[in-house]
Amino acid sequence: MVRVILYLLLAVLLITLLRSVLGPIVRIAARWLLAGGAPGPRSTQMGGELRQDPVCGVYISTATSYKLSEGGKILHFCSEACREQYRRGKGRPEA
Ligand SMILES: [Zn+2]
């Protein structure tokens, strides 16, 4: 019985370790692919340009980004979560 718990604990530990190691790598890889990997044709085919998410710093296509207009400018986010975080960070309700 104790052994099972130990194995479970070990598994959880391993997963957390893997996540913390792989997380940043995947993020950097995604950034690389989006920013430098596709020069021209691919990004224009997808429609839109690349914009940087002001929350997490990832580059996203304006065609697929989550948008938020602020002061006449349109901000682009990689996800709903980032947009929400930005909104909350500003401490301002939805316009
Ligand atoms: Zn983001």
C-alpha cells in the first residue's frame, strides 16, 4: 500500500518536472516557428501579420488572435486567458 502511494508521488513529481522543463522549450520553439520560421508566404496565406502578445510575449497571427481594442489600437493575444489577464491587469471593466 505504501509502495503504491510512493509510486504515485513519484509519477506526480516526474510529470511536474517534465512540465517545468518542457514548458519553456515549447514556448521558445513556438515563438521561433512563428517569428522566424515562416518568412512571407505561409504567414500571408494564413492571413494577417504577426503581432506580439503583450501578456506572454508569444507571436500570433492577427488572423487567429484574440483581439482587444484599446484607445483606437487593437491588441492581439494568443488566448482568451491572456486577454482576460491583460484586462484584469489594467483593472478596467470591459468597454
Ligand atoms: Zn499569450
